[in-house]
Amino acid sequence: MSKQGRVFGLGALHSKILPACDVSSNAPEASEEVEMITQGLQEVEAEIKQSREENLQFQKRLENMETLVQSITNLSV
């Protein structure tokens, strides 16, 4: 990277690929965006945790049903 903040070898692509790298003008927006992404990530993590808990409950119910069916089958024989 040069002293001017340019990446060597990108040439004119620099302005198309890295327009948000001007930290001085985009710092408040970037901070808000990071906060929104963090909040969204926390919401997704909470949903995943709830889904895992529900999945465990369903697995336990299924195991109980399988045990019940097995017991009924053994009684019928």
C-alpha cells in the first residue's frame, strides 16, 4: 500500500472496489452499520439457540414414542 492509501496493482479499480475505505467521511455510517450487523447477529444466534432447544425437545418426544411403540410391540408378541 502506498502512502496515499492506494493498493499497488489495482489502478483505476481502486475507486470501484474500495470506495468505503475513506474512513474520515464514512466513520459514523460504518459504526452504525457495525452496530446493526452486531444486533442482527445476536438475533440470529438467539433464534438458533431456540431452534436447538426445540429440536432437543422433539428428539426426546420421538425417543419416548419409539420406546412406547417398542413396548406395545413386545406386549403383542
